[in-house]
Amino acid sequence: MGASELLKAVSKGKEKKTSAAKVPFIYVSQELMERSGQCRYFKEQMESLKTQLDIESADLIVGVSPLREQHCISNGFTKSVRIPDEKGLSVMLTWKDRYDDITDDDEKQLEVILKTRKDEFFTEDFTVKAKSHAIEELVKTHGDRFSELFDVERKVVPNRRYTEEFFSAFKRDEREKLQKVVRQNKPALSIR
């Protein structure tokens, strides 16, 4: 059994940690109560504006994405595009090579979609963490007890080639299928 197979066999998903800590109320002066109210008010305003920005930027991304796709097909890969506004300024959208985690089921879909080409565009990423009691024993032992000593995280991640050649290396139907299992994080919006 090779290292990749061994690591894959002993990998586990992360367990979610929960905290049931109670946060106490403290009694403060009238001035601090008023500041607390102002902070809450501004926080609510910011959240409302953030919601509006999220809605507008999502609509912008939906409209711009096919135009960027066509640009990448015609002119080669670009991770950022600028969109002019009515005031002569612009907004820039940047797609980073960051993606949601690919589940085991999604990985199987990648193999169906890409067949033998999967290894060209995806790599396995492992995180190995030694359990606290295992450090000394690790020095003395061999791989036959590996799963007793280590928690292993395994991820399949798109490589740079996948990101940069997405529009040129895959046919439209492949791209549509891939986007369902390899979900790129939404692009960053910056004002220029």
C-alpha cells in the first residue's frame, strides 16, 4: 500500500467543536448603555448595507461571469476583470483559485467527468497531525500502527492548471458538470 492509499484509508473528517459557555450580563453606567445602543444601531445598519451589497454583487457576478468566460476562451485566462460604472469609475471582480472542499461523492463525479485527466487538474492534499501521546512512540514505531497514532485530513484540490485552463481545457458540457462539483469561491469585489 502506497503512502497516498495509507493516508486516504486513515483520513477522517473534522469534528465540529461546540461551546456551551454562557455570557454574563454586566451592569454599566447610563453613558455606556447609550454607547452600547449606538454600537448595536451601527452594526444593524452595516449588516443591512452588507446584505444589499451581497445582493447587488451577486447579480453583478451572474451578469459578468459569462462575459469573462467568453473573454477567457477568446483571449486566454484572466483572473480579474474591470466593469465601468455610470460615473466613469469601475468595479473589479477577481476570481481566486479557492474552492469549496470537494467531498468524496464529488470526487467520484470528477472521475466520471474527467476520466483519465483528473490527475492533470487535481492533487491530493493531506494534513497529518500527531496526537499528543504519539510523538515519542512515533520515533520508535513504523507505519503498521500509523492509523493509531495519527489523525489524517485528506482533501482533493484543484491545481493552478485547473483554474487557469478551465475555459480552454474543458468543453462547455464538461465545464457545466465540473462547476457542480468543484465550486469556486465567489470572486472578490473591489472598488476602483
